Amino acid sequence: MQAEKVKQGKFAPLETNNKTRASFSYPSSHRGPNYALISIALDIVGTIAAFLLVDLILQSLNIISVSQLQPILLISPLVIWPAAFFAFGIYDTSRNYTIQEESKKTILAVGLSMLMVMSILYLSYITIPRSLIVSLFAFDVVFLVAWRVFARFGASTRRASKPQRILIIGANDLGKQIEDIIYRTPWSQLEIFGYIDNTRTGSFGDLPIVGTYKEVRRLVEMHGIEEVVVALPHNQFEELNTIVMDLQSLPVQVRVVPSYLSLALYRATVDDLGGLPLINLRGPALTAYQRIFKRAFDLFVSGLILVLILPVIAAISVAIKLDSPGPIFFKQLRVGENGRMFKMYKFRSMVVNAEALQSKVNQIDADGNIVHKTRNDPRVTRIGRLIRKTSLDELPQFINVIRGDMSLVGPRPELPWLVEKYEPWQRQRFTVPQGITGWWQVNGRSDKPCHLNTDQDLYYIENYSFLLDIVILIKTIPALFKGKGAF
């Protein structure tokens, strides 16, 4: 056992295969207050350097210089930039960002800062050359992202000589998830010492089981463990108090991943009730700022699109009326965010009594799942087949977006009778606003209905960002032309 490899009171070198050398976003000591203060200083210096470089370039080209816009541009790096970076949580020492996440946030923060500066200059009746704005943005992004990349590289190099050791308590599926997450996260080095478990011996996967719960303190002391992650199943949580008490006097981080969170909704949050920390299992998947920004974007884009497509709406309405008897619009009860029911609008593409005939077209696939959409549905009208193939039947859903029932991007709203047949994990897709388009539609527009693509929806929820919404909207355009899965 590795626990026995000790030399004269010093920690024995860990004998691992290549897989046990994992990576982590930051060492636990890396993002402290000192790091945050240094980050603020470097961001201010980098931004001022970008201003000065652009000033030199523009002066050499006989274009308006940064110095002519004083004092606004000289003060902004000291006030506007830090405010924007705080707003995006870049200086939040409790968050362990990957370099990709931090770079995205840095770009967005620089963009917000530039918008604020442009607004101030505009209100001050100062003409702003586009070359000035574009150059400032480009150089500032390069400088601020570059120092972060070099800082990560330096931290990774330093940690490689003395990697941070982690011990996972619980040789089970949850512990394996923690192991996989650590392996996927780049940059600073981390070694997984092994697993602790009372019910298993030998090894779990590629990692050794180095002892039982009672041996945790001894292993931490002997091998310089810096991080302990508790991944116990709910029926063994009585052991947690003993483990925490044993490690109380040692300089080791103890983090708990309760297994019941895997059955709850994504992104559980920690709330405060009179100083008492509580885990909220129904916490929102989107932050307040993300929700506000998403809603503002939905209103602006949907309103603009509705104005532009009024002639198309009029033409489709006339075609539907001439093709078959019945109303132009079809209203159907759907399940929205957090299970709220609403009426979703579409252009009518089927005969009037289509819902009454639903049971006659339902099919069961090889896995026993209900498939309620078929390629040659006899209920579809002639015009309906065309507008369904081109997804024009969904244009009225921009009205749902304006009303707040839906968003431009998100999981598709589901039929109530299908939701009743959902397994518990599938209901996680309702933790965000339901959308006109989504992640699973732009990844091949599978012929399967949305309730059989829940894993794609959960990927979107777990990895949500405004940039991901933009990517999905852009990828929706070619997906519509392909028409795959639309029938």
C-alpha cells in the first residue's frame, strides 16, 4: 500500500501511472486576496499600456489620439475596467475558472468597458473614430488574456515540481465523477493519491484504495494530502462528522459532494438564512445577471424579427386559409420553465382535429420510448408539410418570447402528457427558459423528438453562457436549410 511508503518522516514520492497526474483549474492557495489584488493591478497596467500603444499608432497615422480625449480615457482604466471585471466575477476568489472560462469573461468585460467608455464620450459630444475603438479593444484583450495565460503556465510549472495531492473518500460512481472532472480540467498539476473506502479493497478503476475512513488522518499526515473530497453515498453520511472532526486540526481542505445532489436540479446554490448556510436544491440554473441579459436580448431580437417578417406571416396566413378549413394559428398547452404551463403558438400545419388523432400516430421505439412525431403523419396538410419542413410554422413563437413564455434559445417546451412519463433526471431540462431553438437542434437536428434528447438539453444547462446562445443561434441558420429532423 502507498500508505506504507514513508521515509524518515518525509512524504514518500507517489508511485502513479500517467493518469494519476491530473490537472486542476487552480491550486487551492492560488486565487487568494493577494492574487485578486495583483490581477486588478495587472489589468489596469495592461489597459493603460493598450491605450498608450494605440495613442502612438494613431499619432503616427495623423489620426485623433487617445491623449486628445483626456481625462475620460485616462480615468476609465482605474474605474470602469475594475467595475466591469468585478461585475463578471473575474476577481471572485471563490471561483476556480479554467483558462477558457476566464478568457471568455475577460473578453466580455473588456467589451462592456469599451461600451461604457463609448457611451460617456458620445454623451460628451466627442467624435470617436472606429479605428480607435477597434484598436483599443484588440490590444486590451491581447494584453489581459496574455498575462493570464503566462500566469497559468508559470503556476503549472511551479506545481509540477511539487504537485498538489488529493484524496477521494468514497470509491463509487460519484467519486469517479470527481476523478473525471479533475482529469478534464487543464493547467495546474494535481495528483490523486487514491480512494478511501470501507467496503472495497485493492483498487477502484486505475487508482488504489489506500485505506478506510478511520485511516484518513494518518494518510493525510504521512503523505502531505492537501485536499480531501468526500463523495459518500447518502447511506454513509453518518461517517462525515467523524472524518471532518479527525481532520479539523490539519492544514487540509475538506470539500463535500453529497450524492443526493445528483438527483436534484443542476447548479444547486448555497443560500444564507440568518447566518446559517443552506443548500438550495431548486436554485436557478441562471444567475440574476444572466437572466436579465438573456431577457433583454430576447426582447430586442424577437421584436426586430417580428417587424421584419410581417410580410412572411401575412403570406403564410393566406396560404393556410386557402389550403384547409380552420384557424390560422394553432395553440397548444406546453410545459415551460419550472413546470409552468403556457400556450405555445404555431401556424396550423395539421387538420383541425389533429390532437384527437394523436394516439393513432404514436409509436414505440426499440427502447420502449414513445415517439409522437412521424415522417409521414397523415394529419399534416399540404401547406403544413412545407412550413414544417422549413420550420416556418414556428414563427409565431416569437410572440411567446415577447410574452415571456419562452426564450430564443433553450430546451424545447414539451407536451404535458409526455412530461408525466419523464424519469426524474429528465425534468432537469425545465430549470431554464424553454426556447425556439436549442443545442440538440443545431447538432444534426436529430429525427428523435426533444424528450429523447434530454442529454443534449442538460449539456446546454450545465454549460450555459450568453456566448453559447449566440453560437446556437448562428448554427440554427444552416440547420434550418438542411431541414433534417423537421417533418
